[in-house]
Amino acid sequence: MPFIQHRHRISIQAILVLTCIATNGGFAAAEKAPVPDEAAEQTAKKAAGELFADRFKQAKTTAEKTALATDMLDAAGKVQPGSADRYVLLKIARDIAAGTGDAATALQAVERLLEQFDEPAAELIGETLLVAAREATTSAQHKAVAEAALSFAGKLADADQYDTALRLCEAARSSAQRARLYPLTKELTAQIEGIKFQQVQSEVYRRALSILDDEPTEPAANLAAGRHLCFVKGDWNRGVPMLALGSDEALRAVAIKDLRGANSAEEQAAIGDGWWDLAETKQGEERDTLRLRAGLWYRQAEPKLAGGLAGLKVKQRLEVIAKLGREIPTAPSPPASPQIPPLAIAPFDEQTAKQHQAAWAKHLKVPVLWTNSIGMRFALIPPGEFDMGSTEEEVARVREESKVPKVPGAAPGRLPSEAPKHRVRITRPYYAGIYEVNQAEYERVMGTNPSRLKGSLRPVEDVTWHEAVEFCRRLSENPKEKTAGAVYRLLTEAEWEHACRAGATGRYNFGDDAEILGQYAWWAKTSGNKTQPVGQLRPNAFGLFDMHGNVWEWCADWHADDYYAISPAEDPAGPDSGSSRILRGGSWRTALQDYGEARTVTSASPEARSSAWGFRVARTLTP
């Protein structure tokens, strides 16, 4: 079967190869045989050389060599599958065909090699086409190799094989020029420029990921990474959550709505409108990409909106999107469901808190309580709403009665920054550690124990913010955690307070009665002037221990005095920069008058450390 059917069409076999490269780097078929060792390969080469000796001598012309390569393909099909003999016959057929510039036959051999042997697919296909491009002599061969390269180079770029993709495009453009295929030459030139752009953007993405390793909620890095995934890679599943944490407010707002999903056709159309309206502010490829994302939502809404003006608008916009000549992406799973659980909106009691956790666990198909590979336990925290911070009156009153803890390295007097009280919505569920990270866990991951108040089950303390972040990074890199898809990080301050309050609206997460604080918190009066093993006292309504007392807990956010006044209503992640990081919850030496949801807050340099400072970790969940 000829490789090129007509312009920009390649064989079914080659399409299979390219599709596999784009998805998982090879064929996802039956288990493949390993590449034969050198001794087995040499033995098979010797046997093939003896069997085809006369044919090798007689094959002088391109036609004779092509016939020989075809015969060797046939012979490979008659020997034992997965054997060194089959491997060698296919490799020789590939080499002969590519050496004559015959891309079609060479790629047939490559396709069969990749089906049966554990070869690096991208390198093998790229190398084959480069050789064929160099050896092509006829216009038909130049055309075939150029068109094949045009189809495959984009897949190489999608797999981040930029250098190989550019070498292949350059070789293919040279072939197209020799064959005087000027439109094809122009397409390849455009593709070269596009791949160079992707390569630059990929480097920006890698730098952003490096920043996010240390600061998972850093807005500029989230924006850069999210834009690369969505606009360059088309990976909206991974990119939208990053855009929702990014520094572009318009993108952030639409991304949050996209993540939240929709319960009706009207809501689906509204999300589509958000992406469409954003597209209208852009030009070129970015506008088209945003319109395609709008199309994903419009297509879901259209059947249920037929017959009304809203449906007519959606239909018209889908027609505009169709003119782009590109496929509207398909949602991997319904982004909305009539059964989606409600948000956990404060106030609510402990029974309701448990119901929210159970409902979201069922919806997400995850357990309420989860244990990781090193024995750390986590509780599912449902998305919800609560009032964060203090009123101006509360701040004024507490300023009079409060004694700010004299903690080395701490920024004293954060009370003015705890106003105004404002409504906050956490839009995504997450796992929060049931306990503060203990010393045994820290030592297992980091190899050291910096704590002054030693005890394997006591919370680790005397850690800087940077060390807490590094713990999360290393835990995420644990092979078992990577296999489970677990990514760990510090909680944002808003996530921390939502998890701590667990629906409560009073001074503490159990109410306003200071007399029973000792049942929930190790504080100055009850701690014995030291930390205590985690998990001994009563948990809050979400099942979290020591949210009051024992050690202050580092959060992801920078601190700024005016942040509460300008904080976004949804998923606030703190200021973009600062000199100190937030700590929440109080410690074993915190005085009674310094306790309470809104006022148990301080901040410190991320390089500072104290025996009163530790941390709790979160695991990110993808809704």
C-alpha cells in the first residue's frame, strides 16, 4: 500500500504510530519483547546475511533495493514473533528502505518494530525520516518524506522532542524545495517557527514549575504554567486549576467558574460565555483557543436550550467556532452533575460537617479518611464558605486585651491586618493532614530531625517555612506517592481557617467557652511548657487534631497588612510577594487571650525558626 494516498494523508499504520507517540510514547498493545542483546542480534544478522547474500549483491538500483526491503518484511512475518531473527529482519528492511529514500516502506518496518519490541518510538521514527530525507532522489520520494515529516514533527513537539522535531522539519523543507513543492515548503517553514515558539514556551513552563516546587500557589508561576498547558499543549485538565491560581484576574475568574462546573444548561452556557467574552479581548491563536474552550461548554448546553434566544446565541457561536476548522475538545468527564454536593456553607454543626465530607467523598470516589504510603493520615475537607477575619470593633477590643507572644523572628502585632471580616469561598476539595507533621514522619522524609523538644510523635518544630515546603516536595517525589498521583503542599491561610473552623463561627472551633479549651488545645496553661504528642485531645468537626495549640503551623501565603481588604472572594492565595509568611493556630506557649479563629495568627520570615513553629500538610485533589 503506498504511503502517501494524497496530500497530507499517510498510511493507517503511520497514523497509529503517531497517535501512540502523542499519547504514551509507544504502542499500548500486548506486552512487547525486549530488544535482543548484542550477541543474539549478531547471530541473527549473520543468519540473515547468509540467507539473503545473493539478493544483497544483486540489489543495485533503487527498485531492486525496495523489492529486497519488501521481501525482508515478508520474511520477518514468517519467523518467531519477538525473536532476534524478526527484530533483525525488520531493522535491515528499515535501513535498506530509508537508505533509498523510500519513507513508505521504511515506516512500515518501523511500525512493526514498535508493535513488537520495546524500542524508543520517537527516536526511531525521527531517525528513519531523517535518513529518508537525506537519501531521497526523486520528486515522489521528496514529497513523501516531506509530508510524513510535516505530520510527525508536530507530534514530536507535543512530546517535547523539540530538537529532533526542528531537525526533521529542516530536512523535510529541504526535500520540499528540491521537489519544487512551494506550498509544502511554506507550511514547513511555518511549522518550524511554531515549534521554535513552543520550545521557548516550554522553557518558560519549566521555570514556572521550578518556582511552584517551592511556592505552589505563586500567582505568576501558576499563570505561566497554566497558559502553557492550556494554550500550547491543549491540556486544559491540568492547566485550568493553575489558571485559577494565576495572577491574571480575568483568566482566574473564568477558570474558577470552569472548575466549579454547572448544574444546568443555563450554567453551562454561562461558563461558555465567560470564555467567549475573554476571547473577544484577544487576537489570533489565543482568541481561537479560548473560543474552542467556550465551544466545549456551548456544545453541552445547546440541546437543552433549543427554541429560545439563549439557544440561538449558542448555536450561532458554535457556527463561528466550526469555521476555525478545528475540533472542539471533548470533556473527559461531565464537568457538572445534578448530584454534585452542595458547598459546606458556615455555620454548620459537627453532624452536618460529617455529612458534607461523606457527600463529597462519594462524589469524588475517594475515602473521607486516607492514609499515605508512610502512614500519614488525611481527612477530606469539602469546599465551602465562611466569614474570615475580624470586624474593626473586634480588632480594637482584642488589641487592648491581647499580649502578643514574644517569639523570636515573629512579626508582632498582626491584629490590624485581620480586618475587615469578609466572606470567603473555597471552591475545591482537598485533603488536610489529621495531625501536625510529627518528628518521625519528618525524619523519614528529610533524614534529619531539627526539633528542640524531642519525641517521635511530637510535632516537628524549629523548621523554617522553606524546610516545610521542601518536606512537601520530597514527599511528593516518593515513588509510591507519585504512583498514587499524590501531590503535597502547605495549606493556604484561607484553606487552613476553613479546615479549622469546620463550620464554627465562634472564638474557637468548638464554640466560645474558654473553659474547655484544654480539651482541644495544648496551650500555655495546659502544655507543661513543651509540645505534646499529636492527636491526644479532641478533634474538630472535620476530624482534625491540634488546630489550636501545640505548634504554630506554617501556611503557604505571604503576609501583607492590607490583604484582607483586597482579598478575592474565591480561593484567596495571599499577596504576590512579601517579607514574612503566615503562621496559624497558636502553640504550647500561647496565652488564653491570644486564642481565637481570627486572632490566632502571626507571621515570620520564611528563614526564621522556633520551637513553637511546625506545620501541617495538604494533598491536592483534582475534582
